[in-house]
Amino acid sequence: MASFAQWVEGARPRTLPNAVAPVLAGTGAAAWLGQAVWWRALLALVVSLALIVGVNYANDYSDGIRGTDDVRAGPLRLVGSRLASPRAVATAAAVSFGIGALAGLALALVSQPWLIAIGAACIAGAWLYTGGSKPYGYIGLGEIAVFVFFGLVAVLGTQYTQALRVDWVGGVLAVATGALSSAVLVANNLRDIPTDEQAGKITLAVRLGDARTRVLYQVLVALAFVLTLVLTAATPWCAVGLVALPLAVRAAAPVRSGRGGRELIPVLRDTGLTMLVWSIAVAAALTFG
């Protein structure tokens, strides 16, 4: 039986910045339009957190029953480690998705009902990442999905549900957030290249190979800071987002130096921290600048 601490670890808390940062960025974009609504932002945060916890448990379940996690260098997996039954982990994923669906339904009803369809697509995308007969995470499309769902959809959706419109500032924030969020997955898949190849999981990192995957990670992180400079066209205060640059340099150091295996685990934490600090800084700049 998995302990409470192991269930928490199985939810992969290091990925939570991927859920928080888009909501902060989208709320900052709404504030830039003078339309930030705190309780709608909180609902969006519940949706985002529930979806990422749900996808992490769903990934744990699907990879576990396929045997992908039998040999693993990364963080704890509940099914692969035989600490929890597949049914229990699948139930945890379903409960998380249910919480996200309820919060999303409430948010859609107070903004635009057609957003319910977007929410349904997000849940389907979360499950089919490694679930179903043909999971798209096994053919190298995971990073694209993360960019779309935790970048474009999450940021612009948050802005829209508060301001009932989007603008170029929201678009730039969405691309930058999507780039950083995708970089987290790239780092994760870079670490898992040997075991994923052995298990037949053909991620983008497996397709690109070790060297090109390291370049991709650095390009995605750099893109976010280039776009931060673009945001200074809205207000020069957005340059405060560069405060996260030292964290990004620290995150990229193991990638640049060619480290592998468990030595790449801190990259996930530091990339997530970079994204979180960046989103707080830029959202504050757009709100108060």
C-alpha cells in the first residue's frame, strides 16, 4: 500500500508550476485589459491543477500497465513500483479529472458555454497522452500537446474567461508559457531516452536523439525570454520577467554539460521554478505597470 507521501509524489508536484504559471500569465493578460476577476482566476487555477494531477496519475497508470516504468531513472511511479494497484491510480486520475470538469463547467457557464467543448478536449487530450490503443505520447507528439494545452489554451482561456476577449499580449504570453512548459517535458523525456527506447515509447526525444534534444530544450527556454523582451512593447515593466533568467541558466546547466539519468531530475524542478517566477513577475508587471 502506498503511503500518503508516496501518493503525493506520484502526483508529481514538481510539474505543478506547469499548471500555476499559465493561470498567472492569463490573469496578468486580463489585468492588462483592465478585466481581471479574482474568483474566475481561482476557478481556472482549480481546473489547471486538477488536469495536471489527473494527467500525471493517468500517465502513471497507462505506462505502468504497459511496463514502460518497469525500469525507470525518474521520480516515483506508483503502478510501476507496485506500490498501488492500477485500478487505484486510474481512480485517482478520474477523480482529478472530475474535479477539473466541475470547476471548468462553472467557469464556462459564467463566461461562454462553448468553452465546455474546449474543456472536454483538454480532458480527452490528458487521458490519450499515454492512454488508449494509440497514445500520442508514444509517437512524439507530447511536447506539441503540452504547448497547446498548457500554453495556448490555458493562458488564452484564462484571459478570455475574465476579459471575454484575447489580445496580442495574451498571445505572446501563451507562446512563452507553452515553450517553458514544453521544455519541462523535453527535459523529462531526455532523461528517459534509454528506457523509453527499450520500452518502445517513441517520444520526440527518442526521435531527435540525445544531442538534438538538448538543443531543443535550450531553444525553448531561450524563446520565452526573447518573447519577454517583445512584451516590453506593451509596458517596459515586463522586462522584470528577466529576473528568472539566472534560474533558467541553472536549469539548463546539466543539459548543456551532457549529464543524464537521475542527474537530470533537478532540471524539471528548476525549469518549473523558472516558469513560476517568470509568470509572477510578468503578471505583476502587466497588472501594476
